[in-house]
Amino acid sequence: MKFSVRAVLIIVLSLLMLSMSTAKNETFIMGPYMVSFDLNLTQEYNAKNETKHLETYSGIKYDAYIIELNSDGNFALISIAYYNDTMNKSIEDMRPNGEDFLRSLNNYNIKTHNRTIDNQPGVLSIGANSNGDCMFAAQYWASLTKYGATSILIKSNYPWDNGTLSLLKTIHVRLICNTTEGIPKIESNKQR
């Protein structure tokens, strides 16, 4: 069986294009959390993660685990924070967070929508700057327990159809290390 050079070239180019368009699922371990998502981008991006020890204006101390993604002038930021305090976790109380963030970056015409993120109720705020570039800010609560809750904030200026939508559809945050009385407990991966 003979293959022409043209046929081989077509097959090689097809495989190359397929591999370039294949989405890349990312997974990060951040403190007690495992975060996975897919930006569905073909270009490379840089990822940096860090932990910050913070305190709210009302004195609630917490650790924030942050992933920052950058490429070609675009960025996405995922911030995860666990609060050991009872806080109001309603959709209506989440709405101002994204709106205030977008206003602080001189965005206007801000609209906020309810949106399910990581199978949890959340909100998504959308604004545009003076150049017409869109910025997105989303928030949802996960790991709600009687002891506290985990807040996930997502901020992005990746285009809606080229990064942000895929991030919102694929993000999954899972607690992999639970803390009881200061002693870390590793969660089992076994099915129950």
C-alpha cells in the first residue's frame, strides 16, 4: 500500500491541528483545595499561585489561595477563601462584590446575572472599559458547612468565547484536606 506525499502531509497537518485545538485541563493544589479548570485556549499562558493571610474590615481572619493566569495581555484570577465565621451567603449579598470590583477598574454599564458555577448558585458581573473591552467577575460559595464556608471569586478579561466561558463551565474546587481542631485530615479518594 503506497501513500502519496500529499496524503501523508494532510494526515500530519490534521493531527497537528487536532492537538493544537485540544483543550488542556489544569489542576492546582492550593492549601487544602484542589482546583481544576479548562480555559480552552490554544496559546500558552503563565500560571502563578500564592497564599495570602488577610483580614476583613470586621476582623474576620482568613487565608486566600490565589491562582493568577496571564497570556497576551489577558488575565484570569481565581481566589479561594475559607471563612470560619457565619457570613451571609445569599445570591443578593454576592452581587455587589463583582460590581464593586468592576467599578474600581473603571468599567461601566455593569450587568449582574445569576449563574450556576461548579454546580453551585453564583453570580456573574460583566462590565466594559472605555475601550469597550469586557471584564468579568464571578462569585459562588462552596463547601458550606455549619463551621464555615469557602468563597470562590473569579475575575477575568479573557474574551467570553475564548477563555472566560470555559473557565466558568469547567472550574471545580474540592476540599482535599479538612482541618479539625488544627489537625489536618486528608480526605479519602475512595467511593462511599
